[in-house]
Amino acid sequence: MTREDPVQTATSIRARLENHLKGKPFHFNADTAALEGILFALAKRKEQYGEEYCPCRRVTGDKDEDAKIICPCIHHLKELEVDGHCHCRLFTRD
């Protein structure tokens, strides 16, 4: 099994998430270093688990439960509403 290039994987994840952001009242974190760190953490999780699980959530091994934390996780909209950012700060409203 060959490993994917983490830069290429992070770029692909970013492109997918950019589509998610279209028309939404929030955006990527403006802190470029933080954004890149989160994207690379997502790429690492994709390599490790086969899915882009949110880096700030614990992977349980239960496929149904873990499906809820595939980025963007089910929690991000409520967190953005309440806190102005999701837990890992990938998305912000400011």
C-alpha cells in the first residue's frame, strides 16, 4: 500500500471544504498557520483511519458514531452559532 502525499491530501481536503463553505455565513480560519495545521491533521487522520475525522474529536471505532465526526462534523454548525467558531477552529464567523 502506497502512502498518499500529505500535502496533496491536505490540498484535496481544502478543496472539498471550500465547496462546503459556498453560501455559508462562515469561512476558514484566517490564521493561515492554524488552518494549515488543521488541514494536515485531517490528512493524517485520513491516512490513519481512512476518513477525514475531525482532529478535535475522539475516534471510537464505531463506524456509525464516527461518521458523525467526519469533517465537517455534525457539531460545527451549533458551535459556530454559539461560539463563533467550531471546536478545532477550522471554521469561524469573525
